Amino acid sequence: MIPQETFLSHSSRDREFANQLAETLRRHGVPVWYSQTDIVGAQNWHDEIGAALKRADWFLIVFSADSVKSMWVKREVQFALQQNHLEHRIIPLVLASCEHEKLSWTLSLFQMVDFTKSFEAGCRDLLRIWGIGFKG
């Protein structure tokens, strides 16, 4: 059950991690949408984000001290939580310990993927959700 399009929500300060993750997921056949690579010049970024959120069949959110302070991450999370098609398809990715409840108290109910110890181990666990084996 490989996703048709995965939305990656993250703080711009976590861009390096997001780039690495998106590249790894794409290499494993998982389509990823995120603002760094999918919004091109002259596009209305607000509309592009909204359209991508509506299209996505999976939602990944990077947890970090920066993401919990981001107004845009909070908006994306709130929108995703309201979408019936994303029920049981929201995956928090723990990049760093943080107060993720600031985004939504409900996020603690979701199975989280831990990236704090190892990027490779986190990718392995994330890909396993979709039945995909990790290739380093």
C-alpha cells in the first residue's frame, strides 16, 4: 500500500532533514510533496499547500522544537486532522524531543516514528508502515 502522495509538514529550520527524508522516500518509490521542492517561482504558495493537503493520502509531520513553534506547521496539522481521508494516515516523525502537544493534544495518540537515534532506523520503521523494505 504505497502512498500515492505523501505530504511532509516541517519547519523551514528542519529543511536539511526534510530534504534527506524526501530523497530517501522517493528513492523507495514513495511520492513526497513538500514546499521546498514542489513550490516553484510565481506560484501562490498558500494555494499550492492547500491543494497538496487535499490531494495527499498520507501526512507526515516532523516533530522538533522549531516545528511546534511554526504557525504554518500548526495550520497544516489542524487541516490534516479534519480530513476523513487522512484518518489513520497521519504519522508524526520525532526528530527531536519537543512539546508536540502545542500543535494538537491529539497527536500523542498517533504511532510515532523515532528519528532521534538514527536516520536509517527511522526510515526503516517508517517504510515498514507501508510494507517497503529499506535499502541503504
